Amino acid sequence: MKGIESRTEKTGLLLNIYDREPGEFTNAEGKLIKYEAATVIVLLLLWDSKGSAQKIKVDPSAAMNIKEQTEDLAWASLVKVKLNGKEAVSIELIQDPFSKFF
């Protein structure tokens, strides 16, 4: 299935939002990968033929707003994430499938 995502937004099921600590690891090729502390959104992308989750780093200036917007959303809510480069700058709820129950 061919994707219809643009470079400026991603649509998918919201699996998690979390704050990660800085760290490092060695990848399969033996290269040391370092990363800084960040807020991360985990989405199961729609239209992704592999069915894999994607981690999207949140722009630090948008982190508080995105956390507030998603605070009461249920797991697997359908959302659209707007990007600036590779970082999320906003999130929009499309549908919360469990809102009737919780």
C-alpha cells in the first residue's frame, strides 16, 4: 500500500508520549549513537505498509502544549501530528475511539 503522508504531517494511532533521558547505544554496525533528552511521540502510522511504530521527537517549544492536549486522550486515539523538519510542533485529535467508555 502506498503511503499518502506528507513531509509536514503524520497521521496515526497515538501509542505513547514520554520524556526520554539522554543516553547512548551502539547500533548493529558498531557505531555509537548518542541522543539528548526529549519529549517523544510514538505513533502507529496509517498507510504504513510495514505496520511499524514511529518515534517522533517533539520540538521543545511545543512540548508542554502537546502534553496538555493529549493528557486526557485514550491509548490508540487517531491523531494528526504536524512537523517542522523532523520534529513535532502540534497535534490534532481526529477521533478518540474510547471517549464513550472513559
